[in-house]
Amino acid sequence: MPSQFHNQFRDLGFPGLLAEFGEPIRYFLVKGGERSINAIVDRSPPATYDAAGNVVLFEFAVRIYNHPKMGVLASEVNTGGDEVELIDELGNSKPVRKSVMMRLREDSGVIELACR
Amino acid sequence: MATSISEQISAKLQTRLGVIDTGSGYETTTAGVVRPTRLGGFQPKDYLIVVTQGDIARNDELSHPGNPPAAAWDIPFMVAGILRTDETTTTASDTLKNQFWADCVKAINTGTDWYQWDSLAINSTITDVKDFQASDGSASGFFLTVLVTFRTDENNPYNVRA
């Protein structure tokens, strides 16, 4: 059961962060369809570690809104084929496609995805 | 520009693997065959094949004298089959692997003299098929090793020798 804080962050906090730090990306669902949404893209994410202590390497951490229109629902995310299209390096104008490799976390209306 | 024998063999390996398609008598369809750049440079996809190579070792037993002498070399090519299956699939992961690696072997073994790579090599062996599971769970698959032995002029690895 989400706390009051989580609900408020979902409804007010993250949309505000998206408006401030978000950038347009396109999300392609493996089940079909695509969505133009805003996301917060971290282009140099630090290496994270899995439960076994192995370094997990990915190129981008992408935070999207857990929302059926302004983002993607957590239940829709499929790490077996979903893709995002984004600018890989600031200054480039042509977006590139990347695979959604894994979910890093889901919380308070935010889904953080590791992409490569 | 001349192309070294090892590079020519690698190109032929990619070409053979690239034909894996259900429309061509295979049980699976590859998403493509790639060779990584220094930074990777490829997008991991379901049924993607990644070809890399290992250390090239001199094979003294199969080298022979001459003018110039013929040097035999062993080069292992690693063929990685990547599976990133839809989360909703109910097919066992190992079932998918079994079909995919079998198709890779079938494709590599195309032709009666498949192991000679159009007269570029003297022998080839598929030595092992190792299973892998990415530590983060984002992919699984197999590594298949193709050990190719070829001869060149000792002083010119661009020139194939019998």
C-alpha cells in the first residue's frame, strides 16, 4: 500500500521533475505500439551491482512516468524487447534505439530502466 | 587493400550465420550478426548473434617448411547467441537455447567442405557450446567456439597456403 508521500510524489513530485529535467524520448512496446513521452535520462550512470555483487553495465538509466499516457505502466514494461529511442550524446541530433535491459526500480510513479 | 586470411574467415562465418531464418529451413530467425566495436556498439536483442575471436596461436605441428615456410595458425571464433525473451513467454529458456545453438551449428556447417571456408582453412572444429546467463538477468544464451586452423606464408598472413 503506497504511503501518502508516495501518492503525492506520484501525482505532483515526479511530474514536476519531468517538466524540469525531462526530455522527449520515444518508447516502443514489444507488444506493439509506441509512445512519445518525457523521461529523465542519465547518460553516465554509475555502475550498479546485482545481488551477487557483479557489476551491471548499462549505458543509460531512463526514468519514466508510471502512467498509461504520459509514460508507460509498469505492467506494460517488457524487458524482453521493449526499446527506447533517445539522443545518446548531447549535441547529437539523431536519436538512436536502445534496448530496455532491466528494471532498476519502481517507486512512487517512477520506473527506472537500464538501457543499452 | 589486402584482407588477412583470418579476417576473410571471420567474414564468411558471419555470412553463414546471417542466413538463419525460419524461411530458409531453420527453426529460428536471427536478429542479425554483429562484431563488437571497442565500446560494444550493438544493441542487445533477442536472437542476436555476436561474433568475436580469441587468441591466435601458432600450430607448429601443421606448419611446414618451404620458401617461404608455411605457418599454421589456430584461431578460435566465439559465436554468442543472445536470447532476450519476451517476459510473457511460457517456453522454457533452455528449449529456446537448444533450438538456437543447433541452428547456428547447422548454418556454420553449410556445405560439404564447410570446415575449409572456401579453401581458406585446412580444418575447423566446433569445440564446445557453453551456457551463459547474464548476472543481471537481462539476457541468456550460449557461447559456441569454432576453432579454425589455417595456413599462410610465414612472412605474409595475407597469403593462404595449402
